[in-house]
Amino acid sequence: MISAWLRAALGLFLMLGLLCVFANAQGFSPVNASISSVSGPVVLSGGAGRPGVAAARGVSLSPGNVIDTTGGGRAVIALTDGSMVVIQPGSLVTLKDFRQAGSLRELFEIWIGQVRVKINHFAGRPNPYRMNSPTASIAVRGTEFSITVDSTGETKVVVFEGAVEVMSLSNPSQAVLVETGQGVIVAPGFGFQFFTPSARDLDDRAGNGKTPQSADRDQQTPRAQAGTYDRYIAGLESLDGLPLLLRYNAMPEAYLDSAENPAYATAFRSPEARLYFLPSLQGTPESLENPLGTGEVGNLPTNFALSSQFSAYVPLDKGKFVIGASATGSYFNNVTGSTAGAQVDPGDLGPIPSLGSIVSSGKSTSRFFDGSLSIAAKSGNNSFGLQAETLRGNGSLTSTTPDPDEPGQILQDSLVRSDILQTRLTLGFKRDLTPRHTLGLFARYGFIDARTQDAFTLLKGVPQPLAQTDSPGHSTEIGIRLRGQISGKLFYGAEAAWFGLSLQDAFATGGALASQQRDREHRESAGVGIGYTPWRRTILASDFAFGLSDIGAVRTQSGSGLLLQNGIADYHFASLHVALQRQIGSRFFVLGSYLNVWQGNKLSYSVFPDSSGDAQPLSDSLFSTSPSSYLSARHLSDFGGGMRISRDLLVQYLFSTDYGFSSSSHTLMLRYTFHSSKE
């Protein structure tokens, strides 16, 4: 009896031993991988620089293989240990050394897109793998989860079952454990942001293959915060706006990039829209500029400004095409006070003891509407875009000067109205040189029609001759941008542009002889910038830029063709910009920036008598006879902070100063992002 029990125990012991050996063999034997299913266009290549072929079911895979589904396809990889990887459309994945029989296999690296992963257990023991993205490393030991990576490297991990360990590559000493029903976001330069997955995130476990990618990316980068603000304070074509526009070159931002070059709109993988609301307050400036100078939209000295912008992008045909639309409305209001000596001819008024002390008060209002339509198409690594844009604006300027000799009486009173219409067409091209480096080119041509005219001018109540200026013309712009990621902490960006403007002004100056002037401007600019994340939740940005502009003007008398005035203005600048942004907790951030500008100008012009013997200089919105018109502030800073109230709503305050060159401004930015209901 005892002998029988001993034989039974020995047999059971041997069986358990065999199971353990078998389990060990399964756990640490080399693993093979193959494509188990393919739908749509999927490209399989042997690695960087090697030609790709169409992926097919049953093909065996090796470390170093690159699987590309950016054409809209979908692929499923099966491993011999029972694990599975689903590569969704719009993705680029490199297989790593998954065959090694070590304690932690490197499965793949995802550069962009989305994958669903299911790691199989055997006999209840862990099955260790590691996956990498540009910003995170994900370690698993048997679970089911998804990884989503956008074009900035931001990584979103959602766990359906089990647990994963996520480590930030910018700070490898920091890691978090993400469990069932949880999600975490790792953005370049930021810490871990936990979130509760949406129904759409959790439904993706069913493998429906529909994985639209959000172009919102939580965009808490310095460029995203400053970019929209710059759109209104820098101006579309103003000289002094160049140093402001050439900041944050290394920071990608889908909406701003698509507005400049429509080919970048292919970054939107799901329907998405964004609404901005920007009220701004500024102290009263010391002098009043032209309320609607040609090409100077948005660069106005304002006491109060209100701007709103709505942009939307919708992908079609599985992301092969993207259509976009944008609408912007702006209102500017000035109340000013300035010395009026330059506006009054003493010869008309008789002796005035203290002309320089005469103070005029004025008010200017301007309204602008900008609308655009765009379409972008993607073919392999190349994207193409076309955008049509129109701008309409009108403004008015009232000016009143009191009579110093008769208190309570008006010396001069006037009202000037302005209108502008600008239409632009933009062709864009973008190429993904590698998963981390992108090259973009654009060419833009615009038509301009502007008019400024006096509604009335009264001098001691007596109507004066009215003046009018018509300024039709056209503009041309060509630009190039190279941007990429050197490492998990270091980003770079470089851009260069050439701009040309031609205006044919027609002056009708009241009682004076009519004249016309041809204005020409050529401008070249370039900038290079870096972004660096030295510490967790901290982003540093630095940019160097330079540019030069040549303006020429020739004015002739209408009819006779007599030369009345010619001039040349040269402007050049170099700028250095530094900025710091720091995230505080999961919702708040603060930022500060400093821009130093070195600039110079050279102005020369000559004035000749007309057919009646009179000679007087004349300025217009492009060519000014005042050297100070070509100079801007030398030191500028932005300070502020913001809060992400929810995933879609962001609020930010910005204080901007040029250290006494003009009045400081206070801007509040409200931004709401609309996502697809499936997202």
C-alpha cells in the first residue's frame, strides 16, 4: 500500500517537473513573428533606406523591419508566444529584437500612429516585453493596452487589462504604474498626465480599426500659447513684426503650421475644430498711427481689442485628403492724445504762440474679417496643400484739436475712413524625410486693394479740400521650414522666407496737384531655434533670427510725369529670443520670454518741384519720410500663466511689455477644442 502511494507521488512529481521545464522553454525560447492579416495599403521594408514592398499575410518578420500604414492600411502581427500587435492606420512602427531569450524583450518602437497590444501569459507567469516611443518607454508583463503617438512625440497609453509601467525618456528616473481602466499622457518636456479613458478609447479594444488621431495634442507648448497672440500683434507684413514671428521655430503646432503651409493639414487624422477668444487691453499710446496701413493688419496701437477665430479640419478617404476652413473677426478701438503741431499749417492760422503745446484727441476703430478654405492631400511621405484666403477690413479715424486762443472752440476737426481687401493663394508641400524630420515649402501670391479717404476736414469750422489715396498692388512670398527631433530632449527648427510687395499709389491731395507713386519692397528673413527639456515639466526655447528689407518709392505728377519725389529705405535686424515654460501640477503652467532686437535703418529721399513750383515730401503707409517709422522696440517680454480646465478648454493670461517703448498690454486667451464624437 505504501509502495503504491510512493509510486503515485513520484509520478506526480515527475509530471510537475516536466510542466515546469516546458513552461520555462515557452517563457524564454526565441519568439518568431509574422503578419497574420492585412487590410488596405501597408508597406513593409527591411529598415532605413531600404525599398519597401506591399505587406502580405503570412510574411515572416525580423528585427529591424519597418511597417508603414500611413497610407491608410491596417496590419496584425502574431507572435509564436500567443501575443498580438494591431497596427492601426496612419502608423509607423519599427520592430526591435523581439527574438532574444532574455528577461525583457524589445518588441517595437512606434514613431507615430496607434497600436493595440495584447501580451499573452503562459501558465500564469509574466511574459516581459518593452515598447518605446519618442518620449516614453512602456514595460509590460502580460496585459492588453494601446499606445498612441502624435507628430510631436506625445504618447498616450490606455490600459484595458492588467498593468504597464511607463517611463519618461526625458527623465528615466521617473516611472508610473498604469492599471486597468487608466490612461497616461507623456508629452515632450512634461511630466505624467493621468486621465480617465473615454468610451471611444475603451471601445477601441474591440479592434474596429478606426483610430482617428487628434491634432490637438494638448498643445501646451510655448509656441502654441504665443502663436495665436502674435498673429494679431505682429501684423501680416509689417517690418517690426518679423522678430516676433521668428520665435519658437522648433515647436510644432498643427493649427499654426497649417495656416502658414496648408500641406501640414494632413497631420489631422480625425475631424477637429478650435475656437479662440482673445480680449486685450493696452494703455493709451503717445501717438496715433495710420488706422489701416496697407499690409499692417493687426499691428495697431490699441486701448481695447477683441478677436475671435474658428478653425476646423476634416479628413476624408481615411486621411488621404483633409479639408479645412478658418474664420477670424477682430475689432480694435483707440483713444489717443498727441501734439498736433505737425497737422496744422501756421500760415493758415496766423500767429500761434505755442503751437507745440496744442493737444489733439482722437479715436480710431478698425474691423477685420479673414476667411480661408484649404485642401491637403497625402501620398506616401509627401503632402500637398492649397489654400485660398480673403481679408476685408475697414477703419475710421477722428481727430479733434482745441483752439488755444479761444477756450471751448475747435481749431481742427477731421474724419478719415479706410478700406482694404486682400486675397491670397498659397501652395504648400511637406515631406517627412524621416519619422523625426520634416521639410516644408510654400509659395503665396496675393492681390491688394486699399483706399484711405477724408470724410471731412474742418479748420476753424471752414471745410478744407479732401484727400484720397488708392493703393492697389500684389505680393509674393516663398518660404521653407525644416524641423525635427535630435533626441528625446532636444528639438530644432529652421526657416527662411523671401517676400516681395508692389503698390501703385494714386494720390488726390485736395487743392494740390494729383500724383502717383510706385512702391516696391523686398524682404529676406531667416531664423533657427531649439527646444530643450532639461528637467521634468520644463521646456526651454531659444531662437536667433535676422532679416533685411529694401523699400523704394518713386512719385510722379499725374499727366505731366514730372518727378516729384524718390527715396530708398533700408532696414535690417538681428534678434535673440529665450523662453521658459514650467508646468505646475497637472493643470497649471507659467511662462516667460525675452526678445532682444538689434536693428538699424538708412533713409534717403529727394523732393522736386511740381509744375507750379511747389515741393513737399509725401509719406504713405509703406514708405515713410520719418526714420523712426522703421524702428521698433528693442526689448520685449511676455509673462503669464494658464490653466487647463478640461481636456478641451484652456485659459491663459499674458502680460506683454516692451519696457517703455509703448504701453504694456494684457491679453486673456480662451481656447476650446472640438473633437470628433468618435474620439
